[in-house]
Amino acid sequence: MTSQPDTGSRILKIFPIILIFPAVALVVFLVIFPLIWALGLSFYSYNVLRGEPPIFVGVENYYRLLNSLDVWRRFVLTGQFVFYSVSIEFLLGFGLAHLFYNQFRGRRLAITLVTTPLLVAPVAVGIFHRYLFDATFGIYSYIAQLLTGQSVRILSQHPMFAIVFMDVWQWSPFMMLFILAGLEAIPKHMLESSEIDRLSPLAKFRYIVWPTIKPLVALALLFRTMDAFRTFDTIFTLTGGGPGTATEVLSIQIYRTAFQFFRTGEATALAFIFLVIILLLTNIYLRLARRE
Amino acid sequence: MAKVRAERVTKVFKTLKALDNVSVTIDHGLFFCLLGPSGSGKTTLMRIISGLETPTSGSIFFDDEDVTGLSPSERNIAMVFQFPSIYPSLNIYDNIALAIRREVNSKQEERERVQWAASLLRIEEHLKKRYHEIDFGILQRVSIAKAIVRKAQVYIFDEPLSNLDTKLRESLRSEFQHIHREVGGTFIYVTHDQLEAMAIADKIGILRDGRLQQVGTPDEIYYHPLNKFVAYFIGSPTINFIDTKLKLVEDKPYAFVGNTYLQLDEKFKRALQSRMGKLENLQLGIRPHDISISTTPVADSIPCNVNYIESLGTSLLVELVSGPAAFKCLCDATLNIKEGMQVYAVFDKEHIHIIDPETEEVII
């Protein structure tokens, strides 16, 4: 009498746990465990090539990295790259979204064409931009020469411009899609109502358009900022971080420290600093977005 | 306020003719209802009057000014949409005030007018609140306040109550005439709900398939419909149409209903004479209110059987069958009848209509 409902409810309790076990196990072994392992490793001096046992050095890796002028320079460089790219992408995306918000002939085809860069593999983007920026036969160099009247070697003279340009080329459509989705979500009667209320275009934007697109803009900015911070493949294939270290963003520095200089412990420490920055940024954005 | 005149307005959407040569004049200060089933073109006509849509051909006049080419803001109209049009980033006061920023000269005047509109719609307590803090019914009141606070040429209402629940709709409906008196402007009100139109309008224009069927006061439309559609669309429960034929016996007009010849008023004679002998294949229209039931035989009644009874609370909707004819009758709930019983239906001859089903024209 008493045992039957007991076993029944116990099975009911255990059953969901059984169901989610595989997924949890996968996350624990493939994500959380390596993360903790890496966190441990960041407190050791360790070289994966030498095969010597790691030496515990405490926070020395962090101490050294945070006091290194080189690392700070990479931070600034990465920050610049993210700032330029994301702001230009936002402005361009905003403009494009307003353009595509209007109905015109061939609009669907134009949207498809404009969004194709999103579908191209990052490595391919990097490689073909290397050709486009090539000093002797690159089309961009040719255009730059037409505009300025002198031969410009963009990749060596303005490497930051090149990587920002490439990122903008690939990711502006992403911003556009988000903002366009926001614009499409504005109820038609609100726009008509603003016309009847005789609002100025500025007031219309402020009271109707902006409140509707704001959450989407925040989300797009969040995604893009996090993503731009992590950018590796496109820059690595276009400039390899060069010339010198002119475009060596943090992700490339981590790669080099880990797989060219094989300072594994130091690289994991840097990666963790990097992770904390991205988490902070995400939090700031989310808080801003949630404030309204 | 202005007199609104639509002149031979036609609107074609791709292949669909939404409005077909519609002409109507709405005198200033009038509460005018555009009534029709969905797809009848009432919303299109309203949007053309407001300037949100341009007609394919025809013109719109405000007083004697041709406004066909003007935008809604140039026409100076105020409008309430089906859904509340509240700017979410502003509080209710600012929402209402924003509509008159261009009209007022001082903050003082602005405050007075917003207060006036708010008290008219009974939303004073919500003025400091925001969009998210008040419910849908109040929001629609705010939308109405936002419109009537303006000094507009025309005030347009696009089914403002259709998304409210029944109770809210009834309470707001009853306030509309008061609002109209206070504002004193030309009101154009679009609805598909004939009860709403009958309750609040000075005049009603009925549309069907893009054509204006009849314009008149609620009484005119109810008691003197011009065609079968108007008779059918107005009134609840729906009017009965009974196949009939007419004849003159000893110079008196009779209509054949069910198995019986029913004597009609003298006024039908003239109408019959003008039909030049085409007296067959007609329909007799009579509203369920205008039929009464007697359980005992009375003069000039139609013997019939009670087919079924539907209780509407204080009244009964009874379907009666007499020969091939079936019709509904509204009677008092106290009446002691049962299904299958034989009763006698008495038609109120004042309110009988004779309809030609071919042309759908109401002959009388």
C-alpha cells in the first residue's frame, strides 16, 4: 500500500535525470573539465614540446602578462580593431537596413547578394582579401592608386585598415539583418499614427523606430563585439598578425604563444584573461539592454 | 471641423476593386458610421478620406477644398486605429500632449487640453503611467483621447472597439455620443458591428462589395431599407425572407404566405400596380420582432407549427413553419408554447416589405 506509490515517485524523480545525463556528461567532459584543467595549467610553467613535468608558479603567469607592455599593446590593438569594425558595421548595417526596408524591384535578390559574405568561410575571406589587397595586382590597391594618385601597399602601410575593411565586408550584412528585422517589426499602424500625429521624422525615429529596434540593435552589437574580439582566422590568413605585430590581435598572440613559442602555461593564462574581458563586456551590454 | 465629400471614388488593388464609384457627403458635426461586412471597402474608403491611401480615381473634398493629393498631416485629421497607438517610451500625458505640440501656444494651454481630454475619457488617474503599466482597454481610451484632444478637420475611428472584450466595448460605446457632443467635430466611424452603428451614429452609410448601398439615419435604414442586403445586414435577429406572390382580390392586395393569403395594407396596392402584373416570385420581408404569436385563432393570422424554440433569456426566438414557408419570430418568454404545437402568427403589416429577389430591390 505504501511502497507502491513510493517506488513510482522515485522512478519519476530519477527518470528526468537519466534523460539529461548524456547531455550533461558531454558538457562536463568536453567543456567544463578542459576549462578547469586549463585554469589549473595557467598556474604552471609548462612547455608541451619538452614534455617535462609542469612547474607550479602560482600567479606568476598572470603577473607577468598583466605587467607586460607587449600584452597591453595587443589589448589596445584588439580594442581598436573591435571598435572600428563594430561601429562601421553598425552604421553601414543601419543604412542598408533602411534601404532594404523600402520595397523596390529586385529587393529580394539584392538582399541575398548583400548577405552572401556571411556564408563565406573565414579562411577563404582572408585568402581572397590577400589577393584583393595585393600590392601589384590587387584590385583594391589599384583603386587606392586611382584615388590617391600614388601606389599604396595597403597591407604593409595600413594593415589595420585592411583587417577592419575585411571584417566590415563580411559582417555588415549581419548588422543589417538584425536592424531590418527590427524595422519590419514596427507595427504599420504606429507609423501611420505618427503621420497623423504630425511628428517630425526625428520624433518618429525617436518615439517609434528606436524603441522597437533597440533590443535587436543591442543584441547585434553584443554578438558582433564578442565575435570581433575573438576574430582569428580571417586576420591570421590575411596578415598573419603582421607586418611585425601591427595586426597581432589577442587571439593571434595566444595562438603564437601556445603553438609557436610553446609557452603553454602562459598561453592558457592569457586565454583566461581574454575570457574575463569578454564576460565583462557581455555583462555591460546585457545590463544596458535590460535597463529599459 | 469640415464637411467631408467623397466624389466618385474608385480604388483598385491590383485586380481587386475595393471601391466602385462611391459618392457620399458627410455634413459637418455629424457622427457618421461606415458600416459593412469585412471586405466591403469601408476601411478603404476611410483610409482614402484620411489620406493614408490614394484613390485610383475620384476626389475627396473637405468643405470645398480638394484634398485628394494631400497627406494625412496636411489634411489635419485625427484618427484612432484598431490597436492602441501609444508611444511606449513616453508616459500617457506626453503621449496625448505630443499630438497637440503643433497646435498649442503655451504649456498652460497644453495642460488644460490634455486634462480636458483625459477627463472626458476618464483616464486622469493614468496620466503619469507608462504603456506597460495599463491594460488594453485603458490604452484604447488613451488612443481616443489622443485623437479628440486635437482640433482636427475630421476625427476618424477605425473599428476602435473591435479588439476589446464585450463589457469594455459596451461601456465605451455608450460614452461615444457624449464624447462626440463635447468635441463637436465631424466623426467618421468604421465598424462591421451593426449594433454599434445603430447605437451611436447620426447617419450610417452601408457598403457592400465596394458599393454604397444606402445612407440614412439608423431609423431610416432599419425601417426603410432600400435593398435586400441592407434589410438583411441590419437588425438582430436577422429579418425573415419568405417566398410569396401577390394578388388583387376585389381591389384589395393579398400576399400568399405559407398556405394562407394575408391581406395587406392599401399602400401596397399602388406599389403592386407599378409592378405591371409581375406579382409572382417575390419575397416578403419581416423582422422577427414584428411577428406575434397567438395560441388561439385570430383574424388575419397564419396558422403554423412551432418547429423549434431558442431561449434568449427574457424572450424566445421561435421558428414557425407554415407549408413551405419557415420564419422566425421573437416573442415573450412567458408565452406558453411547445415545439410541435399549432399556433397563429400575426404579422405587423406596417413593417412588411416586399422584395424582388432578382434585383434585390425593396419594392415597398
